[in-house]
Amino acid sequence: MQTQRRDFLQWVGWACAGLTDAAGAQEPYRLDEAARRCGRRFGFAVHPDYAGREPVKNLLLQHAGVITAENAMKWRSIEGVLGGRDYAQADAVAAMASELHALLRGHTLAWHQSTPRRLLDVPTDVFRREQSAHLSDLVLRYQGRIHTWDVLNEAIDADSGRSDGLRNSVLSKLWGEERYPALFEQARALDPQAKLAYNDYGMEQDEPWCERRRSAVLRLLEDWVKRKVPIDVMGLQAHLDLSRRFSGGRLSKFFDELKALGLGIQITELDVRDPAAGGDVATRDANVAALYRAFLDVCMGHSSVEMVVMWNVTDADTWVNRVFSGQRHADGHPMRPTLFDTRGQKKPAFHAVAASLHNASRSFNGSPIKNESSLCSPKS
Ligand code: XIL
């Protein structure tokens, strides 16, 4: 009863805000357009086959102003046989960005999990040569077309036992954590137009381990900023989880801390999991939507947040049910972490995001973004 009443009130709220497009009564609400009205951009992680597949194709046409290749620009995806390179999938995503007139995020130049298997156990000089050549090929290939590169991904592990809070990985072992700044320097030299980001997860919610990760990343970034490492953006993956606490106040303070370092903030991989949730589908959808709303209200209330990118478009494509397929609800249902259901229909989460963007645009007093087309057109 309580839930039904809350759902009804929410619907009334959205309808009053002009967000309903039921029965074609109003223009469809476009998320990137709404984000532009408050000086931000909105988008999705994609697979190259989305370009020819409904309903994702049409949803991207309507809502995407930024796209990220979910996997296609990762080293392991590009690496062909015997260390050769195959950019077909990555090129297809770049072409999709041009067709959609969307900004393109580059993901990612260095990530321990995407290191080709043949390089997991080689001498450091071999690894360094290969990592450097890969980075340089990739950045040069898309030079002038990438809005932001995730230069380094997931280098923090606050529970690694190391005093610097860094992760022990193939990268720390063979590239060397003291050489992480060189990744940024190399990227800046090769594509001075692209913003450069450090990207990581587990810093958005209010659990003690998230706090440890926030402290570790702030220490790292503070050091880099002091040493004038060319970094512009902190990328927060934001794979949110309903079983963890969330505090808007704590997140907002973290945003202030990043801003004080002179960094922009991008939400790079947003979705909401609810592995431990009970109740029926409608209740779970409402709870997922409420966390989307609370999270985005903080993001939209902070001037440093530049863009929001969802990790996948619909519940049919979500990595959550591919990668965490063992992690289902007690009733056997897969999770519904995105804004659209498996048929591409809007869920309460869509309306929650739309309402947050809409509210933000009403109080926004900067200039709405009109056109960033120089980064959208194909290389001549
Ligand atoms: C994930 C993809 O979604 C999966 O398809 C792939 O199997 C593994 O990588 N953090 C990141 C992303 O930075 O690159 C990850 O993407 C999800 C977690």
C-alpha cells in the first residue's frame, strides 16, 4: 500500500514536471538534452553492435550525448593474434559517436585487468615497451576525437596492506607505480586536446571501505597535482549497490575535496545493483530509482560534475547480469540495474534520472551547452 502510494506520488511529480511522454502527449524527454540544459552531458557505454540493434539503437539516438566503448578500446580487445592489433571494434564505436554527434570517452589506456595475458609475466623492460607502444598507437589513432581518456583505471586498493593504498597488480609490478604519472604525460603529449582522467570505483557510498578508498585516492591525486602531473578529471565509476549505505552529505564533501584539487568530476559507469533486495519487481524498481535520484541530485548540485555515463543501456545488455550472473535475487530474477527494461521500456529509474536533470536545469545559472561538435566529427 505504502509503495503504491509512493509510486503514485512520484508519477504525479514527474507528470507535473512535464516529464511524461505517455500517449505522445508531449515531446519525448531526452536525457542528453536535459543534461545540456544544466551544462552537463549524458550518455552510455556501448558495444559496437548497438549501432544496428533495437531497442538500444533508438534509445541511443534519443538520449546519448556521450558514449564510451564498454570493452572495444581495452588493450585485451584490441590485441590480435601474436601481439598484433585489431581496431575494428574500436573504430566502430568511434564511428557510432560521429553518427550520434556524441562525445567519445576513451576507456582505458592502462588497466591491470585488460593487460594481454602474454604480458602478465615478462621482464619489466618488455612490459614497459609494449605498454608504451600500445598507449601511443591508441591515442594517436583517435587523436582529436576523444573528449576524455581514462588514462589509468582502478589503481587503488585501500586494503592491499600497502601504506600508499595502491593495488598490487601487473601494472604496479611491471610498469611500476612510480611511473603512473608517465602514462598521463605520454597521453597529454600525443593528444593535447583530450582531457585526462584517473578512473576508479567504490568511492560513492558510505561504507568504511569506501571511506578508505576515498582517502587513498585523495592522497594519490594530491601528490600528482603537486607534481604537476597532467590530470584533469576524476572519473567515478559509480557502480552503486542498494545493500550499501549512501550519504549525500559525504559524497558532496568528497566532490568538494576533488574540486579543491582543481579536478573536474565525471560519473563514468553508473548503474544500481540490488543483490540482497527482497520484495516484488515493482518495489525493487522503486528502490533502485530512489538511489538513482538521491545520487544524481548530489551530482547535479555540484558544479564540478561534467557528465554522467551509464554502464550499458538496457537490462538486456547490462554487464551486471553477464559478469555477475551468479548474483541473482532469491526468486531467481536477474537484476534490473539500468534505466530501461529488457524491451527498452522506461523504468522508474529513467524517470528518477529525468526528474533530477529537470530540477537541476531549473536552478542552473551557467550557460547551457549548445555544441561541442569539434570533437564529434570524424577525422578528416
Ligand atoms: C567490464 C565490462 O562491462 C565487461 O563486459 C567485461 O567483461 C569486464 O569489464 N570497471 C570498468 C569497466 O572500468 O571497464 C568494467 O567493464 C566494469 C568495471
